Amino acid sequence: MPAARRRAWDDEARDALHIMPLSAIPLETPGLQHARLIKNVRLQTVVEMFNDASAGSGQVYPRDISVYFESYKDEVERDLKKIDKIAQAASFDVYTSRIELRRLKINVNDHEALTLSDKKKAELTQYMTVFTRPLIEYVYGTEQLQINSVDDLIGMFANPNRDEALRNLRMMADRLDIELMGIPTFLEEYGDIFLSLAYFKKCLDEIVPEVERFITWMEEVKSSSEVKRDPRQVKMLAEITRDLTDITTSITGRFESFDNRSKDFWRDINAETFHSIRDLIQSHHTTIGGVLCGLAVKMALWKTRFARGGGGPNRRMEFIKSEILPGLSHIRSLEQSAARSNV
């Protein structure tokens, strides 16, 4: 694979909710390092061996990998133990993947593979201003300074250019119970935590309108005479509409709670409030990632199959039953489990 294509392939995996590059973890089987784990529309984990415009996506279930590497049976068997564990993750976004790999005590080959690409970070700049603005106002008393990345933020506070800013940084360090020299380290952690929130928020903002359009498209089926004659189908459509609406409403509410908690931190800066919001956001990574991943893969397939909308009632019902319904209860359960926790 050409270098440019390989880079694009790797960046796609780093930025996606449903893809994990196997190059990120130490595997023994030659060839597997170039494959990826992906979540399909039914939220099953499969190994994608290749993906190109002409041949499409070559996917196999993890248990069938050995067929492709018959000369490496022992290596495949050992690698499968790791892959089978990772496959249980609800999402393969970089933040959930870090948590899962640490939990499973699986070492990481390339930490860069578990960070967002530079392109994605740049796309999130406007989302990050929500979290950088109060920091800038606290230290500099203004929000006019231009910040394009977390690195810019760290550099600015590592070398403050005003006496008042330096005094405010000393006050912040005292409140956070860290040395002044520890401010850049704090900012790295602050930046990563809120970069994760910005990433998930952008995913949410892209997915929710698609879900709303899908519900409208699905609701149109109810007017067909075939569906009207079958109460079971009418009930199924109503339940799917209810589930999708409840899921998107609930997860949107979670993000509103995160915003409120971050505002609380800036009203009363101290180590306890920061650790509290950091732990809160991190504790929700896996459920947020799982819910958004599930919705994203389903909406992506819907847009692919019905790129121009339309589709007769029978074709729509078949798609809804075969591709949307399977796994939807899992997404709902994930969101319900998170909603029951304290935010």
C-alpha cells in the first residue's frame, strides 16, 4: 500500500468510533498488523483484512482468521486471545480503546495509534473553545487570544507574557495543589480530557440529525397498506422510534450535564473539583463511545443503501428488520446503564 494511502488508512482508524488498527497492539502473526478490527452494523466485531474502492471491504470473524494464516497456527492462537478480549469493547474510538487495553493489561505498540489525527484535532478547534475560553479568561482576563490547538494552549501558559497572567497562574497552581512548573502537565491532562469531550460532542452533533432523518423516513412506511394490515409491524416501528428518540435525548442530556460540571470547576477551581470532573468524564467514555458507535454504523449503512432516500415499503421494512433492529437493544441498554449513574 502506498505511503499516502497507508497514512489515510491509519488516520481513518484513529478518528473513527468503530475501527481499531491492530498495529496498535503487539501481535505475532505477520499480516495481522496491517488489519483492523471494526464494528459492523449489527455491532459484531470483525477483522477487516483489506478495504479499497474496487474490491470493497474484506471482513472475517476473528475465529476464522487462522484460515488466512495456516503457516502461523500457534501465533494466530496466541493473538486471538488478545483479539477476543478487545472484541468485547462497545466501541473502538481511541478513548475507549485506551481504557479497554489498560483494563486488559495489553501493551500498546504505538501510542500515536490511540490518539486522534492532527486533522481531526484541527476540526475540533471550535468545540475546544468552549473549554479553553474560561481558562484564558481566568488567566488573561480576556477571551480574544487565538488558540488553535491544545499545544498552543500549553505553550501560551508555559510562557505567560503578562505579570498579571503569571500571578493568576500561581494562584491556579496553589488552588490545584501543584507547583507552578506543573501547570503544563495539568494543561495536557485538561486538554486531553476535554478534547475527548469535544470529539464525542462533534460525533453526537453529526449523528443526531441523521437519526432524526431516519426516523422520518421510517415513519413514512406506516402509511403503506401492507404495514397497516400488520399490527406487529406497526408496533415494531413505534418501538424503534421510541428507542432511538430516548437514546438520543438521554445522551444529549449527558453532554449538557458535563457542560454544567465544567462550569462549576471554573467557578471554584481546586484539585478536588478537577479530579471529580476528570473521573466523571472518563467513567462515561465507554458508554458514550458504545452508544455513538452503534448509532453511527447504522446510520452510515442507511445512507449508503438509501443514498437518495426513497425505497418501497417492503424494501424499507426488510432493511429496518435486518440491519437496524439487531443490536438496537444493546445500544439502549448501554445508554440506560449510563443514565442510571450519577452525572
